[in-house]
Amino acid sequence: MAHIFIDAMGGDHAPESTVLGTIEALRALPELKVSIGGDLRLIEPYLADAGDVSARISLVDAPDTITNHDAPAMAIRQKKNSSIVKGMLAVREKAADGFVSSGSTGAVLTGGMLRLGRIPGIERPALAPLLPNGKSQFLLIDCGANIDCKPEWLVQFGIMGDAYMRVVFGMDKPRIGLINNGEESEKGNALTKATYPLMEQAPFHFVGNVEARYITADKADVVVCDGFDGNLILKFMEGVVGTIMGIIKQELVADTRSKMGALLAKPAFKRVKMRMDYTEIGGAPLLGVQGAVVKAHGSCNAHAFACAIQQCFNMVQGDVAQAIADQLIEK
């Protein structure tokens, strides 16, 4: 039975989306139990429909709330009765196996560093969302935790991404690529030029540089970059998907013929939307800390939060942190 601590107070639609998403996840995962932390006065009304899974829910009173306006390091140190701090401590003390939050990214990162600690040998934890490509999904690492990076950190991102794809998705030999402005090894800035030879010697299947236009073309299972480039890629993809889906929707109702075609193609469009929809993926694992941590999207709805819990559950089942530690030993 996996035990996951839920931060009920983080996100734009908390605690409604977080609590209802937790109930959805519990119904889908009979081997899951949760601790829900937050302001109990606000949480309890949304548990009215949780009778069938209530035996697997425990409540933790955490009246302090960390907002996006709080300085992350100061908030983690001062707001000890927040659900983020209590959740991280629960994982550290083995009272919980994993932690999920859609709250402040900075607070989750800082809490992971200060309250959980890094896996021995890992210099910088990284955020690693799953994104759609032409085949299924790829892991983007880092997407914002480390804006300025060293070559050795990028290599460690590759190691962490490799371990995640092996134990969570069962890949035998994940393909690790390095984001660059050209495929040739001599291209790039100082960071990518210094990283390339290190990647060639790393204990994973390095497939070379990946140009931006090939990121979604199934060239690599793990795409490595610094957090500045990764965040740009992530936000740009979200924007492009939203724009394209909006254009398609407008054109499908533009005239009678289009409306008739749209009616016939409706099942296909639903499948496309599902493949491109971030809510079906959940959130971004925080890799490199000693425990399973998933940062859900701040604007996620209940279903998206349930998917983030599923993601954390998979990390717990695969013991991703131990897999990363083992790979560092092999290195």
C-alpha cells in the first residue's frame, strides 16, 4: 500500500481541485492511501462524497499556507505548519512514501532541498515533465529548477531521466538527447559544447544533440537542457498547443461543410485533444531528492491533480530515488 501526502492548499483552484482529485485517484488506485494536509475547515466540505474511500484518508491540520507571493526559502523555514513542510517531513521520516502539490514551485523545490535532501551524489535536483511527441511521450529535464547550469549537472539530469524512464515506463535503453542549435557535436554554446563529450562517456544511451524542431519528433526519450531553455520549451509548447486547438475549433464551425465534417471526425479530434492535453499527464516529478515528489500544474483541475497523484504512485512503485542512486554508483 503506497502512502502519499497531499498538499490540499496549493494551486489556483485549491482546495476543491486537490481534494476532489485525490478522491478520484483513490477510486482508481485501490492500493493507495493518503494524508491530506491543509486548513481542515476548508478541506472537510469537499470530502462529503468520499464515503467509499474514506477509510484510506487521514487528515493533517496544517493551517499555515505558503503562497506564490512568499519568498520560498523563508516560507519553508518559518511556516512550519504548512502542508508543504509537513508533507516533506512526512516523506523524510518515512511516514509517507511520496508528496504531491500544485502550490508554489519555488516552495516545493526549496522544501525538497531543505527538508528531504538530495540523493547522495546529486548536485542539483531537477523538474522533469512528460510531454507529447509523435510516438507517445518524452521527459524534459530540467524545466525551470536550475536556470544556470554546469556541464556535470546536465549529465546528472540525463542519469536521473534515464532511471525514471526505465523504472516507471519499463524502457530497457532510453534514448538521451541534449538540446542544441544543431546536431553536430561542435555546435552550441559553451555549456553544450562542454557537456557533449561528458554525455558520450555517461552510463546511458546518448543519441547526441537534438534540435528544437525535432524535440517532438521522437528523436529521444529524455531531452536534457538547462532550466532556462527547458522552461521556454515547456511554455512555448503549451502556448502552441492552445493556439492550434483554438484555430481548429474555429475552423470546424466556420461553415456548414466544416460542421458536417467535424461531426464525423469528432471521435478523432477527442483522441488528439487527449494526447495533447497536459491534464492527462499530471505534473512534473522533482528528481534528485530523497523521495517521490510531483509538482502539479498550478492551474490544474481535479482530473489533472488525480493524474499527478497517479504519477507519484508510479514513482513510489518503481522506487525512482533508489534507481537514481544505483545508477550513480554504477557511474
